[in-house]
Amino acid sequence: MFKNALAILAAIILFLYPAICRAKDIPPGRWWHVPYFVEQLQITDEQKDELDKLFDYNRNRLAELKKQMEQERSELIKAFDQEHLNESTAITQMKKLENTRTLLAATRFSYSLELRKMLGHERFQRLKTLYRNWPGVQQPPNHQ
Amino acid sequence: MAKKINHLDEQQIIEAVIDERGLDAGLRRHLFECSACHAEMKALQAGLDRFGKISREGAPEHFRKPTISELGTGVFKPVWKIRPSLGIGVAFASILALLLSPLTLNRERIYTLDAVYQEMLQDDKFMTEIEKLEENPLPRFYVDTDPGDDDKEIQNPGTMRDNDSVTQDGGSRDV
């Protein structure tokens, strides 16, 4: 059951992979507290609260999965590098790592998805355009 | 010869019931000493009281004098004295409201622009790590071989002879 669910999830992610690749179109961090984005996109206080919650949840989950992946990776490398190779252990470990990777991709994608739902089509497109034209965090705040 | 004071008449008895101070000192002294006059005054007083009671009970609703409850008599009592639990609740709610008010929770004070920029840089770095991990969770060695390795193998002096340059498809190459 769980394997089937993971397989479906993996298929969805592969299907939506181009969208995931475009995640860099979205500014990092809490951009909704930067006046440049807030004014242009008319982000309300309620939306700021919702975005804060979404960001906190998503980044905490990603951090957990990253840690989990790193542990599983080190276990896989250990199994792989043993003098007497246990093939089944290595394969099982690889599968675990792949499952976690799928979850990681899904979690990363879910953030973009929630953001897209919250902002709507027009504002989401505008966010991407604004981010492309943004001078960046190196600029002093009064230059925004 | 001492002046003899007569018993109080009906009018004087009524006056004594309403306000004894309206009588002169001699009559008041007589009322105090004379048991008959005193008893007559008490009887009238009791009759009036009884009559008042009957009138209060028997009078129609709209004729009755409105009564004011004890709480509303104008004597101020603080709420925490009347209902301590309510007082504690009100105090707690006030403190909570103050703590959660927009004046106390200034969003921009928590998320200063500098802090937001710092977090953006850190998040960018974090997301780059996530992307790398997502693309390939293993070191490259465990997944495939570097395309450059083939060239190294071909050019390995131990496996090559002079003028025998071998292409990747196995054909010989003229130099």
C-alpha cells in the first residue's frame, strides 16, 4: 500500500518535474516581508501570517528529510564499502534513500503549490517577474 | 403644688407616633411615665404597622412602590469582591489581550528587513543543498562513472601501443 502510494507520488513528481525545476523562480526566504514584493503584490497581513506558517512548516520538514537522507546515505555508503558486501542490505538501503528523496521532492514541490494556490495565477506570475527584476538582497533597503 | 398633667389626647398620641420630638417636654415625660398613654401610643403604632403590611401585600402590582435590589443600591462593590473567579478571568483576559494586541505584536519589529535579508540568503543556500540532494543523493562514484574515466583508460600507457590510438567505438584512428 505504502509502496504503491510512493510509486504514484514519484510518477506525479516526474510528471511535474519541470514545475519543480522552476522553483528557483520563487524568491527564497520570507520575501513577503520585503516592501518591494508586498507593495507590488498587495500581500495582506492575514496572508503574511499564512505564508509564515507555510514557510516554517515546509522548511522544518525539509530540514528533517535532509537529515534523514544524510543518515540513510551514510548507511548505504557503509554497507557498500564493507569488505564482505551484503547485496540485499545495500539494495534495501538504496530503496529507503530513494523513498526519502521522493518525499523531499514532494515537500519542496508542495511549497510552490501552496504558494501558487494562495497567490492565484496572476500574482504568482507577477512574483516571478518581480523576482527576476529584483536588484537582490545586496542592495540597501532604501534602494528597494 | 405640682402641676397635674392630663393624659394625652388622640391628636397628641398621633403626634407622638409620627414624631415624638414635636411634643413639648412635659408631655413627653408624661408619655414616658404613664403606662396608659404609652400603651395607647404602642397600640396605634402596631395598628399602623399592620395596616402598612396589609397595604404592601394587598396593593395591585402597578400601585406598589418599586423596590431596588441590594446590588443596585448605589453602594459600589468591585467585581472581584462579588465574584472572585470572574475577576481573575477578566484580569487574565486583559493581560492576554494586551500581549496579543497589534500594538504589542509589531510584525515589522519581529521581521526587520535586515533579518529578512539574512534569512533569504540562508534559505537560498539551504534550498541549493536540498536541490543537490534531490538530484543525486549519492556521491557520483556510486551512481555512474565519469565520462573522463574512459579517456584515461584509453590513454593508459600500460594498455596502449605506440601509434595504436583507439577510439571509443573500437576503431583505429590515424594520427
